[in-house]
Amino acid sequence: MLRTKTSFFTVAILLIVGSLSLIGCKSDKKNDTRNNEAATNVRLQMNWTHEYSSVGLYAAVKNGHFHRENLNVELIEGGFVNNQFVNPIDELLAGRADFILSDAASILLARSEGKPVVGVMTVLQRSPAALISLREKAISRPQDLIGKTVSIAPDAQPIYLSLLASQSIDASEINLVDRTTFGIEPLLEGDIDVLGAWIINEGVMVVQAGQEANVILYSDYGVNNYDFVIVTTEQMISERPEVVEKLVRAIKLGLDDVLANPEKAIDLTLSYNANLDKEDQLEHLRAMIPLIKPPSTQIGIMQPDVWVFTHQVLVDQAILSNPIDVSAAYNNSFIDKVHGN
């Protein structure tokens, strides 16, 4: 009797295991079908060379986020080729890239020329643009700029003038000179009092040079711009929205990884450029992290008022001759869907 009972339970168990195996086979078959589908090839043109500022993209590649979306993403390095700067928007419109990294001002200017480019998420919620000075100069607020010599690159001067206007400061009371070098030597050597630069670049370099720095961050005074925007074309959005959503989701997850483990993220960066110094890159990334997801924000979401402000700066400085429809320059629907908004 015991033997018969044991045999019954043995058969029952075998039947259950067999059923589970069949279910597993069906599930595996379903996954195999998905995985056997040809991956979608995507070319993403970066706005600079391989370094910390694109770390979210590296994490999306190396941590498998693009792969899980069935995307085969090629990251195309930016910077200079044959002494010519690679303009990401030109690459996008020429069909050499499907997505690019650019900035809000460039997108608005492109659209004013009839170019159908659209931002679909921002990598940084706040601009790294800043006015940097040595601590000994005691320049800690915009009003302290009066009577000082400030060096700013010509293409960065419109937003600087907007900062002064927002603080009711007469620009003629400040000695503005064009910035003509990528370095910080004029600041360190006392040729200028203030350097218009990025807190994530030159702000870190000043500290690395053994100096204490004061930083006036533009966005602390409501002067903000989106400097790292994922951009595509109107055609891509209308004809292949599923590709846009997949890419946005993967990059968002890559940025999550960066926030969770910055050091590991820099290791991924080094896999793209072994000549980089890990500690140097990590210091720059640590300066960038607070700009990715400030308090009470969601990764990637673009705020309408920032776009409106950037547009107004371009109009006020006569860079944009005619106002355009700002709302058509960006599309939050994909990143909103990723967040479940």
C-alpha cells in the first residue's frame, strides 16, 4: 500500500514538473521570438568627445538598457574632425544620425530656419553655466561683478546679459572681454576677475589647480537653459514613435545607474576612452550629478518655462529675428510615458 501511494505521488509530481516545463518552454519560445527579431539600428551623434558628460549614454549601452529595448545603438563621437566642429543638428538633418545631443538654443534657432528638429528629453535639468572667480576676489553674487573684468565667449554672452538684466545691473559698469581660450590661465594669472564657464568643467579645473573658487550659478537666479538635450526629427516622432520611446527609456535608466553608482559609471566611460584619468573624470561627474536630478524633479523632463525663457533671450538679443512656436520645439510625451505620468 505504501508503495502504491508513493508511486501515485511520484507520478503526480512528474506530471506537475512536466506541465511546468511545458509552460517554461512556451515562455522561453516567446522570449526567443522577441530576441530573434532584428534589432533596430540607431545612430546617436554626441555633441563632444568621449568623456564624463555622456556617461548616461555609456551606462545605457554597457548595462544593457538599449539591448533590452532591442536597439543597436551606435554612439558617434563629436568634437572636431579635420579642425571642423561636428554640428550635431547638421548630422541629424543630413541623415547621418537618428538622434543627437544638442541644446535648447540651437534647437530653437534651427526651427526658426524651418529645420524640423525636436527635443525629447534633457540630460541635465539645470544648466552648468556659471561665473567663476577665485575666492580671494570675494565675488559671490551678480552685484559683485560691477567694476570687475569678466571674460565670456561671444556665444555665451546673451545669457550673461540676461542675468545682468534680471538683477537690474547696468552691463556698462562691468568690463566684458571675449574669452578666446579653453583654459583657465587668465583667471589664475589675474588677467581677469571672472570667467564665464561651466561649473562641471572649469569650475572643477580651478579647484584641481589648488585654488578655492566662488561660483555664481546662472540657474540659481532663474536663468536656465537646457544644454544637453536628446533631439530627433519630426519625421522620426511621427513615423517611428516606438523607437523614440525605447531610446528615451533606455537613456533614463542609464542616468539612474549613474546616480546610483558614479564610480562604476566612470569605469564605463573609460572603456570608450582609455586615455582619460579616472579620478579627474569622477570629480567632473560629481559636479554634474546635482544638475541631473535636482530636488522635486524627474529625470529627463523638460519644463516649458525654461524653453520660453531661452526663446526670450534669443529674441531680446536679436539672435532670433522672429518669435516661433516654442511648444513645437520639444516633446515631453515619451519621457512622461516612461515615468508613468
